[in-house]
Amino acid sequence: MMKHNIYLSILFFVFSTNIHAFEIRTEYSEPPNACYSGCTEYMSTTLDLFQKAEGLQLTPAVYSGECRHLSSFYNPETTHYAVMMIDQHPDQSRMYFSTIFSFFAPENEFSGWNLETSRQEMSPYWLEHGNLKKSETSPTQRVVVNYESGDPAYHYFMRQDPVTKEVYYITFAGIETISFCRLQPN
């Protein structure tokens, strides 16, 4: 009987891993089931605010604030911080996105960043890989960063409250981490 349970456990692990790997290969228009393994109150509220918010204003701006991570690596109650910049590409062809996460910082070290600081501090990587895409079915703006294989490594989803200008920012990092962030205009 024990051998049977071990084989069933192995089969379940292989099957569930393959399904999850298939899921992350899809380019989602919306965050797919972000609370599938249970969210904290902060995460659930952030997801609710995200779903009620409107589209992201595509004007050069910097936002920063608190994030919590649903992950086997981080305590879901621990506050981390992120900064996000929306800017005009230097060739004027499009708007692009860039971001930095700060883990275990005692406070939001990004709160004083403006566009000039952000342009200096953000990696030039984002000029090529931070292409904002509008969802065809909702107000969500998203960015997909792929591995060299072409499979998605990160999905970034953003919406904004039209009154407070707060950005609700949900990130899927591989198959291990989902970030829930509330970013204020700097």
C-alpha cells in the first residue's frame, strides 16, 4: 500500500508540474487565478482593488510602494517595496515600463525617486523588454518578459485608480512567486 501511495504521489507531482508549466507558457491578458494557493487579506484586497480599477495612464511617471509576495521564499505578511516607471521610449515609438523590487528594506527607499532619478537607476534592459501591451478584453496593461527559450519568465499586470492614481501591480515570477503591490505616485 505504501508503495502505491508513493507512485500516486510521484504521478500527481509530475502531472501537476506539467499542467502548471503549460499554464505559464500562455500570455495572459489578466492575472490568472492569483490567489490559487491562498492569499492574505492584503493580497485579496489588492486583487479586488485591481479588478475594480481602470487602465494605467500612459504618461511618464514614477510610482512606488508596498508589496507582499505569495511564495515559498517569502513570508506573505512581510512588506517589501517596488518602484515602477512608465516612460516614453527614446525613439518616441512607444511607452515602456521598468521596475525594481527591494526585499527586506526597512522602508520605501524609492519614495523620493522622480523621473530623472528613475531614468538613471533603471536598467536599460527595460527599453527593449518593457513593452506595455493593452489587454484586448479589459483595462489591464501588461508586460511579458520571456526566457531565451521564448517561454514567459515574468508577467506584470497593472491597473490604476483614476482618482487616487494608485497603481495596483500584480506580478507572476516564474511558477514560484506572485507579487501584490500598491504603488503611489511619487
